[in-house]
Amino acid sequence: MKNLAPFIDRIKSLKRKDVCYIIAVFFLILTIVPIFIASGYAVLSADDFSAMKSIRDAEGGILLVKIINTVKRLYFQWSAGYGGIIIEYTIAWFIMKSRRVVGISLIISFIILLVSLRLFIKCFMDYFNIKSGERHISFWAYVCILVPFLGFNAYPEVMYWFVGNLSYDLSISINLLVISFMMIIDKKNRDTNGKGKKWLYIPAVLLALLMGGMSIQSGLPACFFMLILNLDQIRRHKRIVPAYAIPSIMAVIGYAIHVFAPGNFVRHDTLDSTGLHPLSAVHYSIYTTADELSAAFHNPYLLIGLVIMLFLGIKSSKDLKISGYKFTFTLIISFIMMVSTCFTVLLGYSATGIEALPVRCLFVFDFVTYTCLVVCAFACGVYIKRWSGLSVSPDLKVATAAVIVAIAFTHASVMFSDASWKNMLSDIAHGKISDYNKSVNEILDTIENSTEADVVIDTLPECPESFNPFFITSDPYDWYNTAVSDYYGKNSVRTDH
């Protein structure tokens, strides 16, 4: 017991604030670590095989020439996402050498997402002059976005699928980096009377051009937010500073090149030959946003996060103020951001609409929505403080803690049984993820090394629910099957039943 005495004394000396930080870090680790581990076991699936075949068979001797030719071909024939194609097909070239590159690329992409979100929050706070004493807010904003976003929802089509990850996860990361650089440039110039570091424009412009050619879905809200920043910069400086708009202009040019490419219309016509229906898309986008927003509030981690941010808004410095006009403007802009994440998706289905956003598209919607809700909750707290004169008191702390405990108690089963981190940790601990990876790679080895022109696979291993599967059917002409057979040079590949 004597050996435990210092440890017990240390626990007793902890303040309530320290305990809160420990709990937050605990859930942050629970959210992040399973994704890192599972990403390393990701398997090839669907479009991955098409990407490898396309870059392998592309004209040109060296990789750079192959990529240029592939971008040109797809731009006019199928997909105009030049930024995504450049990254995707470059990595696909290395995946052909070793399948382990799939897992490595997903881990790196996840690290970029974590870093870019952290940078975005820091730059957002700097841009709006939230003082150094409020830095703890950036930590809690990070936790209150990330844990509800990835700790409760799995998004296997994005987190554990190579092509899906580049199209949706990495595109968000690049958007965040571009916007962060915009805010850094403005803040540096304000602090130095226009003598900020000019070299910051280089990564900002390059990433903005790349961003325009990544994802149509995440690109629209990003461009909209950049426009809001530019308008705010004009308000702050009371004049137009053309240099500040350079990243925005590059992003919009890239996005326009992407959106109006012939390949997009060719692809759309295969889904809906009746043309585009923008008004219907707006209509369905508003309704879809309302439905998905309602579903988001069933996430107990999000509810707790919003309570925390509301409390931090009330607790913030007296110098931090927001008028009713600015608060209302924040709410309106946030809703438009959410609707914009649905618009481009539903534009492709706007003649009839769709029942729900696909999981990979929901990934983008949820990220934008959770980020906007966290900002709105904090702004609401600041506004309540200004409007009512309310300050943090022992009673308010107790009330906030009581609300958080009530949410946790009433949602206890959902918080743990339905949480993505719990399901993934269980699959990892029981060896389901590693076993699935091993089984799928054995099947791919069988197909690759088979001397038969028509390969039949007896059965497919059962994929864990929170993971992205390798998939083929008993129909050799199914596109999943033809993607695999074309890559491995077989007449056909199918399952036995």
C-alpha cells in the first residue's frame, strides 16, 4: 500500500478540470487508435482494381506521362477530378508493387486529416482574435468534432477503402489546409501591417488548385466558406486586397474546370439521361439536410459536445462578444454550408431524389455539419453571455455537469453498443480484421497465380460490419467481377454461389 500512496495522493490532487481533460483524451484515443490499427488491414475493393489497371495500361513509359494521359482521357470520358486522379493513380502505381501500400496510404491520409483539422481550429481562433487564455477552447472544439464524427460513426466506405478515402477524406483535409493558409496569411499581414510572409502564398495557391480538382461535394462548401472569408477581409480592411483573394480565385478556377468537364456529363447521362435539375436539387437538398440534421442529434457524443461548447462560450473572456446580427448570420451561413454538401450529390439524382445520402457522401455532410454545430454552440454561449450577463458560477457548472450526465445516462447503451470505436476494437481484439485481411489477400493471390482463364472462388470470407469488403458476385459480368478479372488478365472471375 505504501507504494500506491503517492499515486493515490496524485489522484486526490487532481482538479475537476484535469479530470475532464483526462476523460476527453481517453475518448479521443478510443476514437483514433482503432482507426489507425484497422486502416493497416484495409483490402483492395471495387474501383481500386480499375484504378490500377488504368494506370498500368495508360500510354506513356514513365509514371508522370501515364498520369497526364489518364487525366486527359478521364476528363473527357468519365471523371474530371484531376486532383484526385493525380494522387489516386500515383498511389495505385505503388499498390501494384505491394498491397501493403493500401494500408499505409490510409494511415497517412488519416494523419493528414487529424493535423489539418487541428490546424484549421487554431487558425480559426487566431483569425477571430480569440485570446491566448482561451486556447483550451481549441482543444475542446477538436474533441467535440472528432469524437462525435468518427467515434460514433464508422464510414467504412471512406476510412477503409482506398479510392473512397482519397475522394472524400483527403479532399476534406486539403480543403481545411487551404482555408487555414488563407486565415494565416490574413492574420500575419494584420499583425505586420501588410508585411506578412509572402512564401505562404505558394502552398496556399498550389493546394487551392489541387482542391478544385478533388471532390465536387466537399469543394462547394469549401469555396463558399472561402468567399465568406474574402468578404470578411474586405470588411476588416475596409478595402479590397486582391492578394488575399488569390487562393480563393485559384480554388474556384480549379473547381469550375472540374465541374464543367465533359466527362462529368457523360457520367451523369449513364445515371439520368433527363439532364440536370438544379431547382429540384435545391428542394431535395433542403429536405435531406433537415432529415440528416435530425439524425445527427441522435448521436449522444454530439449532444454532449454541444453542451460543452455552449458552456465554454458562456465561460469565454468578456472581450469576446457577438451581436445578435452576427449570431444570426452564423446560423444562416452554417445551414447554407450543410445544404451545399447535399446539393452537388442530389444534382445527379434530382429528377427523382434519393432516400438517403450514400455513406461516403454522408461522411462529408456529417463533417461539415458537426463542425458548423460546434461553432454555432460556442457562438450561442457567447451571445447568451452578452445578452443576459450570465457568467460561470458553481451553479452553472453543476447544471452543465448534470445535463452531460443525464445525456450519458439516458443514452448509455447507444454510447457504447453502437459506437464505432467499440465495434472496431472488438473486431480487432477478436482478430476479425486481421483474419479478413489475410483471407482476402489469399483469394487475390489465388486469382493472380491461377493458370485458369475462368477463376471460381468457392466462398468469400465474412467481412466485419464496420470494415469495407472485397466484393465479387456469382455473375462474371458484374462490374465488381470484371474490375478484378480485367486487372488480373482473366476471362472471368466469380464466386461459386
